[in-house]
Amino acid sequence: MNKTDRINTMMRYINNRQYFTIRELVNQFHISRSTAIRDLNTIQELGMPLTASVGRDGGYAVLQNQLLPAVQFNSEELKALFVSFLATLNTQLPYLQNRNTLTEKLVAIASQTQQDDLLTLQELLVFDHTNSRNPKLTELTDYAPAQLKLLLNTCLTTRQLILTTADQTMTAWARHVFNRQNSWYVEVWLLDQQQFKQIPVDQLTQVAPVAKEQAVKPAAIERAIKQSRPQPNVTLTLNADAIQQFHHHPHPTATLQYRDAFQQTAVLECYLNPDDPQQVTDFTRWYLYLGAGAQMTQAPTPLLTYLKKSLTHLLAQLPQ
């Protein structure tokens, strides 16, 4: 790491700490004590206000309410950020408008040569979900459900929520927010009914935080979930082809258990609510997507019935 990169990294490092010592900088950046002192002098000259305390346990602190100087990106970092934005084109993501303005700012701070490189990357790179005829197109399906951004922002304050749909109002703890089959879902633990439920985000009409005085202690929620956690009722075995498909569209909550050192075979165990028609339908479609390399060895009867019905319908559509 050259001096310029080290200074920039060190500025971010110390800005995130209320207090630090020379020894910490020496250990963190693998530099000598004299180099650390020279770097601190340079950082102070750049405008970062530091206060020093003397004595055996002395060190440095950053004055409160001071802004970190502007962050600078090198050419490779700009490419990495720009490509990450390209990879999310034409997908239903929250903060879509913010992503677009961020992309504009990245291009604005780039030099003319860097801008040319970024535009060339945009022409070259085409991801699976991108419209190959018009990779710059933001389609109607690119926009996430209206309540998704509110849901995420509320969860950053508290994950105990009051969720309202057209049919009911629920008090719940949000476990996961995930995308499946181009639709967003929130998996919640219903605090009143003491069970998990997956709710399509586009069905939410209102999202509000639970009042602090009515909130349940996190330890109590964790204990209730642990006590009522259902045993897996679906088991799949996957070969290499199915594992590759899984990596493209993984299960939202279950992980693979690899059976060999080369990760060519795996087992997936999960719980599916057999009384939820939407879960049964979605899982069947996902299972068929995995292909012939996925073998179902355990499943509840409603899932098997729907799967056989789907296969019969597909076979009937084949030409004679």
C-alpha cells in the first residue's frame, strides 16, 4: 500500500473510532512508530481535527461533529462500483431512484478517460436478467413494490412491526425480506399466533413500528421461535447440475449441506407449510427449475399432489 492509499484508509479508520493510540496504528497498518506519527501529522494538515492526550495511556481522539474529508476513488474502485450497479439493472430492488442518482454521481466524478471506460463496460457486460436488446432500459417490472422501501426503513428502527393487508392486521417480528420468482416477500414471526408466515410485500397496505412500551423482548422472541421451530418436511438431493442451478436462484431461507469435498453433491432440508397454497406453488416451480439433477426424497402430501398435477399438465402440452 502506497502512502496516499494508506493515508486515505487511515483517515477512515480513525474517524470511526472515538479514541485510538499510536500502537493501534502500528499494528493495523504494519508501519513503524515514526511513520505513524508522520502520517498523523499529514492527516492533521489535511484538515482532520485531532486532539492528543499525554501520559502512559495517552492517545488521540477525533473532535466530535466533524465531517470526514471527501472520499476519493481510484479507477479500479470506480469500475467495481459501476459494475455492481450494472448487475442490478432490470431487477426489483428498493432504493431504485437512489441507485440511479448514485450512478450519475459516479460518472460525474470520473475523468473523461474513466467515463469512456465505464460506458464501454456498460456496452460489454450483459447479465442474466438484463434486456439484451436494450441493456439501459428500466422496465416497469424493474420497480419494487411501493411498501418495500418503507418496510426496510422501518426494520432499521425496529423489527417488531404492525403489518396491515386488505384482510387483516398483524403484529409481527420480521425475520427475512427476500425475492422469489420476481416477487418480494417478508417472512415474519406472528407474535400473537406464535408461528411463521410469508407475506407478499405488494399485499401490504400499511407498515408501522410497534410502540416501545408494547415491544416484546428479543430474548423472548428467540426463545419462542426455538421452542416452536418445525422439523424439516422437505428433503432434496442435488447433483452438480442442480447445485449450479441452485446458485443462480437459491432457496430464500435454507442452505445446502454438501456431501463431498468437491461440492458436487448436496442435500437441502427445509420446512414448507402444506396448508399454504402459495408456498406449495412457489416451491413446485422452484423445484422444477432445479432440473433433473434434483431428487425429492421427502415431501408433504399436498406438495407431491401439486407436483404430480403440474407434471401431468406439462406432459399433456407436449406434441404427440
